[in-house]
Amino acid sequence: MISIENQYGTVEISQEYFSNLVGKAASECFGVVGMVSSPAQGLRAAIRGKKTPDEGVRVRTSGGGLIVDLHIVVIYGMNIAAVTRSIVNRVRYTVEQATGLEVAKVNVFVDAMKTENA
């Protein structure tokens, strides 16, 4: 649960909502093949028998803003700097428009590369 205090009280938004929102925004960016799960997410997926909605996404709060960590797979040969810049801008815009909360930082980790056919 993400909790942010403001002058009106406390805003609480579920981790699953943020993970779905951020994961969808990031995976729709050009050059992104998929997301990479953490070991804990991989274990949950194995137990459930399907992918988890928070695959490759971690959202936490710091000083009133959100910090988003993304672990992605990109298409081989793509300009990684351009892909990550696109993801940062899209995720920041999507989260701020959907929730009204400030995104302090978006960290994008490129964990693997794949060809388009694989």
C-alpha cells in the first residue's frame, strides 16, 4: 500500500494498482520486449501458474514522492538511451495523470536483450 499524506488527510493506493499502471505504460513503449521479474515475483508466478501483474515493477515512497524501479528486456539493436528516456517520460506522465501524485524518480534497469523473433 502506498500512503501519501496531504493537507486533506492520507491517500492510500494499492501496490497492485501502481504495478499494473506502471507495467502497462512501460511495456507499451517502443523497443520493450517484456519485463523481468524479481526472484520473489518469479516464485509467486510459479505458485499461481501465471504471470504476476507486478512483474518487473517496484514502487515505493520517499519524501512525499514516488520512486519507480523497472526491470525490462529490450529489442537487440535499439538505442537503449532513447528507449529508457521514453519509458521514464511515459511512466511519469501516466502515474501523475492517473493519481495526482508526484513521481520523484524512475529507475530503468535493462536486464536483457532479445531479437524480435525470439
